[in-house]
Amino acid sequence: MKKDQLLSRRGLLAGAACAAAAGTAGALAVGLPDGPARPAAPAPGAPGRSPLKPSAYRLQPLTGYGAPGAASGRPPVRSEPILRMTGRGRTMLLTFDDGPHPDYTPDILDTLAEYDVRATFFVCGEMADFNRDLIARMADEGHVVGNHTWSHPLLTSLSRRRIRSEMERTSEVVDKACGEPPRWFRAPYGAWNRNAFRIGADLGMEPLAWTVDTLDWTTPGTRTIVDRVEDGAAPGVVVLSHDAGGDRSQSVRALRRYLPRLLDDGYHLTVPRRSHV
């Protein structure tokens, strides 16, 4: 496959819309849950302020590569996020950020249910607090609910105390809605630092990034989103899409198109499993 493309920190600071940095991707150890593939396939705390307007926190993401730490009884404090997964066969992860949103998340859940596929949702606490029914539905239908902070801030610009508050409040909302706290977190914009990794581990969470960015937040068109997913499809990749943070109707339509094609191509769309737990 092509070298994975991720947006650089320089692009974020300069405000360039789609600056990309090429890196050599290593297969990082994110375990996959056991289970059969689709038969048709061939081989955060006290209530906060009102939710932000959909486009109020959307900037271009950035992230980096890193190696997994040693397995232990609790998550290691990593220096880089996990962005690939290991597993048998043609396995992939679909992930959705910024929700849940009452206009788009239900449609995404309906499509996933139609094809009996599980995905990972990195939710913002502000959105989750106002849509706890959707969080509960995600858990009931077997999806993984991850922590995407409370208000989607740039963590690298916050104090350690603020980072902890953003993560803790979101974990508490998820815990109340799902019956258990999240085990995975993703930094807004892919902007990670030592404090984010350490606090995430303190709260029992592993950092998960991505290898295929649909850039759907730029509303490039349904066809473009579909092409980006299909062109980037390969064993072990993690696909980044969004179910909130703006008009996500293109993302909803794109999922309806590429999901059955991926399954027909033999891909098993699943969720991450903590190999050390």
C-alpha cells in the first residue's frame, strides 16, 4: 500500500488546509477481538456549557507514529499514539469522531447495524452529555465508545489540570451512559503531548490515532470520501471519519457506499481490543 499520510503539526500552526506529512508506517500492536468475519466475505463530570456549534472546533488534525509499550496490567504511558492494528486476515477499523450528533449518528448506526459491523466512536463530552441515549445505543449494539475530550480543545495548549478535566468529565459521562468508562482516547486534531499520554494512561485509556484520513470535515463530496477509504483500504488500517462537528451528510452517504464494498472485498470491519488487559 502507499505510505500512510497524516497532517503535520506545521500545517496546523500555519493554518494550511490540507498539509500532509509522509511517514513510514509500522504495524503497531492493537489486538482484535476474536469472532467470525461476515459470512458473505471471501477469504466528562458535572454538566458543562451548551454544546459548541458544529463547526466551532474543526481544525485540521495532526498526529505521529509510535511503537507500542510493553503489555501490563494497566496501559503504558506511550510517547506516540497507536495508529495501526494487528490481526488475522483483512481487518480494518472504522472510527468516527466528535459526536454523537442527533442528525447523523443514528444514520451511521443504522448502516452499521444493517451490515452487522462494529465501529469505534470517539465522543466529545459536551455532545455525549446531551445525547446519552445515543451513547447507550452504541454500547448496546457492540460498538466501542472512546474519549475525545469534553470540548475538543487543542490539548497541547492546555495545562495538565485542564487536560485532566477534559478527559475525566468525558469518561464520567460515558461511564454513566454505558456502564463502564472508555478504554481508548483520541486527542483532538491528533495533537498529543506527554501530559495527554500520561493522563490518558492514568484514566485507564490507550491512545488510538489513524492511518487513513477521509478529510470528511472539509466536505469534499461523497464520492471523494468513498475514494479515500477504498484507495486506503488495507489490512491493519484505521479509518478516520466524523459523525459531528459540522454537516456530516456526506459522511453518512459515503458509509452506505463503501461499507458493503469493503465487506465484499473480504475486509473484516471490527473494533480494537486491549491485548494487555
